[in-house]
Amino acid sequence: MQERATAALAAGKTISFVPTMGFLHQGHASLLREGRVQGDLLVLSIFVNPAQFGVGEDFESYPRDLQRDSEIAAENGVDIIFAPTAKEMYPHGYQTYVNVETISLPLCGASRPGHFRGVTTVVAKLFNIVKPTIAFFGEKDFQQLAVIRRMVRDLNMDLKIVGMPTIREDDGLAKSSRNSYLSPEERSAAFCLSRSLAAVSDLYRSGEKDVERLRAGLLEILTSEPLARIDYAEFRDGDSLEELRQADDRTVVALAVRIGSTRLIDNTIIGRGVTWKERC
Ligand code: PAF
């Protein structure tokens, strides 16, 4: 992979990169399509990264389907699939980790200690291997995107990071590989995430700026769903992820909610609103 990347760059080509853990869905496909447009060589990585899963999390059961992923990659013009093994990425004696400090701590960082250290480590390694000119990440993983942007700035990494809008099912549920864990009953219950985000965004846009009152509106919908257990429901500054008392157009509303045993995340920039097919 490194040799092919070096050769492409030497030939004056740009490299678009979409890092994933596979089990691709339309969210990933939208990143690939944008990558195809913005770069000469389009690289997709598929690697279920053990370093970002905690003890008791779903590393073993995380869905995998390399055959189907290869078909989706081909449909979207991918030139190279880079799918290393865990031994290749973390050989015996491996001991170097990248840690972005403050913004890795709240939200998913608090619920999943060590998660972002695993993400930034693997993403830094992938950047060194694939040598991208531009890399694409979904805004659904809002904190991940903020942490990666911080790492790229702090470590002077020479590439552009692009965040791409969340792709949703017709009823609003954000596309995620983990949606495949949901039973039909849980799948209907999961609608409460996007519904609560849309409601809070509507409330904000009708003039409510007080975070406690906005939070009450959000919680009313989430707590009325019997299958939902809230991990966090927070209002944060869209760049620093600091807590806020008053919302403004850049405020991010970030959710992590367990539906049965599946932990789902979603978010919105409050001033933008949330739309999906059945809501339009
Ligand atoms: O978002 C993901 O799928 C993963 O966290 C990433 C960025 C590919 C790193 O393993």
C-alpha cells in the first residue's frame, strides 16, 4: 500500500481516502462517491480495529462481510481496498499510541474509556500507510471527526479532512453498521433518536435558546420510549465540545442511547435542523 501510494504521489496524483471498519452502507458509499470526485486514486480501508474496542464491547461480533464490501467498493469506483490483519497493524512488540487529550474525554470518551486513543492511533497509522491528500469521515461520528481534526492540526499532518453529512433511513434512523443488531421491535424504537433531535432543533429554531429547557424537550421524547436507555444527551460547542448553557447555531446536540443491548449514537447541529425522507 505504501509503495503504491508513494508511486501515485510521485506521478502527481492526489489520493482520496475513506477509512472504515467495513460492513459498508449508504453512508460509506456517500463518502466513497465524494472521494471519487475529489481525488485521482481512491483508497478504501477496511479494518475492525481492536484498539478502539473496550473489554466486553462488540469487537468479536462486529459485522463483517468483505465480499459484499468489495462489491460496494467496485460500484463506487474504489481503486484500492486496503484490508490489513490485526497482526500486520499491531505486530508483536507494538507500543506506540496517539492520544488527543481534552476533547477525547467527554461523551463517547467517558462511556468508552480508551476508545478515541484506539481511533487516533489507527487513523494516524492509516494516514502514514495510505498517504492521503484528502480523507473523508461521516458527521454521524461527530466527536470522532472533531478528535481527528484536532490530531491533524496538532501533529501537522499534511492532508485535508472532510466531514460528510449523516445519511438516514427513510424514517430518520442514522445509517450505521450496528443497526444490523436491532430486532424489528428495537428498530422501531430506535426512531426516538432522530425524532428527539428533530424536535429539539425545531424548538431551538422557534426561539428557545436555554439549554436546560431544550434538554427537557429532548428527554421527554427519549424517556417515553420504553426500550431506550440514555447513555448521554448533551449540548456542546461544535468545535471545542465544551458544555453550554445557551445554544447557538453551531451547538451540537449529541446522543448515545442503548436500544436493547445496541448502543446507537446520533447528533445534529441545532441550527441546521434534521431532515429525512418521510419528514420532508
Ligand atoms: O468510524 C470508523 O469506522 C472507525 O472509527 C475508523 C475511523 C475507521 C477507525 O477505525
